[in-house]
Amino acid sequence: MAWLPVPDGMTQVLDRMKGRALQEKLGQIDGVRIKTLRKFVDQRGFFIEQLKRGDLDDAGQPMMEEQPFAQMSRSLAYARGGNPPELIKAFHWHRYQWDFWDIISGNARVVLVDARPDSRTAGRIQVVFLGEHSPKVVGIPPGVLHGYQCLDRQDVILNYYVTMPYNPEDPDEGRIAWNDERIGFDWRIENI
């Protein structure tokens, strides 16, 4: 698979991040949407509405724009353990596509990096915990780098909806290394 080249504007944002302390870079990213899921339980089991037209995020904003169905996929990440756990799937980004992630099994730390040169939160890192212990859907806008890390020894199953179907002739996906020194994210798990 051919990855998109990193645009100059994105490179400039990443270069400005280099050398800044991680604590200075952490915070909310404009456009990222988070919806805490509600579980409806009875004696037979449970039901969760993951994502539907008209949903609002936790801040009361529309979770997603009205659009025809594009694609829904599932990914499995094998848990490995360690500190940091060996399995880190990061970072990738899209030019046009939104991703909506829901981790349905296991638990993960999702790391988002705003690499959009025209964003007021360019260079900011947002961390969201998703999974069985934190049932949420996160909406990731185009231009925001994203990846995740398994947090325990249980495999992670990620269910995700994208706003554009995958096109192998013209893939809308770029990659940045999980340990890119300009981002400077510390993937270690802190024991307090």
C-alpha cells in the first residue's frame, strides 16, 4: 500500500511541536467528537446504540454530518504486555475521511495529534481512553493523526466507521511513526 506523502503544512506543525514539553501539548483538539455510550441492560443481556444519524456528542454538538453510508470495519490488535506494551498502532491520518472509533473488546489509550496547519489547536495532543471500561465513540477529523495502544493483556477489537470507502487505487491514508520525536508522546504507562 502506498501512503500519502506528508504535506508541507503538516510537517511544519510537527516541526513546531519538537522540543516542547509534553504537558504543554496536551489538551482538547478542535473538531474531535466524543460520545459516551449508554448500555441498555436486562436479564437477556444488553444493547448499545453506537452511532446513528442525529446523535450529539458529549458537548451537545452533532456527532457526525448527514451523509450516505460509506464503510464500517473491524480491527483486532493482539495484546502483548510490557511497559510500554509492545502493541502500539500509530500514527495515521486522512486528507478527507472522518473516522469514528468504538473499541468493543479490551481497553486502549487513543492518542490524537492535531497536525492541521489551519487549526487553532494545531500541535495539540489529546488522549482518550476507550474500551470496555470507558465505552465511548470518538470522531476523528481529517488531518488529525491518530493511533492507539493496548492497555492490558486482553486483545483490542476496534469497530470503526469511516466517511469514505477505501479506494486501493487512491488511498486516503498517510503514516507518521508512533515514536516520531517531533510529537514526543511518552507511551509508557505510569504507575502512581
